[in-house]
Amino acid sequence: MKKLFWIPFLISLLTISVTGQNIETFNKYFVDETMRIDYYHIGEAKEEIITLDQIYKYGIWAGSRKNLIDNLNLGR
């Protein structure tokens, strides 16, 4: 019975450490700012061209600091 008591406790400790680690990862590799890139994507069946229009620097990052990797795979 004592073993069953420790299992949820250990799982909660693991969850807390993983969540904190993602925030530390964000602070280590990213700056708390947002960059927007405007570009043109043009072409036809035989040729594709991507040209840069403007780059903007905005204020604080409004996205998630916990889910740094997109697992949905909805785009290319």
C-alpha cells in the first residue's frame, strides 16, 4: 500500500521538473521579443521565387513558453 502512495507523488515531481525545464529552455535560447517577416511567395509550375519584403521587431513574445515544439505537423 505504501508503494501506491509514492507513485502519484513521483509522477507529480516529474511533471513539475519537466514544465520548469521548458521555461528555462525558452529563456536560454530565445529573446522575449517577436519578429515578423513579410515576404512574397510567387511562381508557376516550373519556377518558385520567395522574396523578402520587410522585417519587423515587436514587443514581448505572446506565445507559449512551455510547448516550444509544434507536434501538430500542420504545415510544410
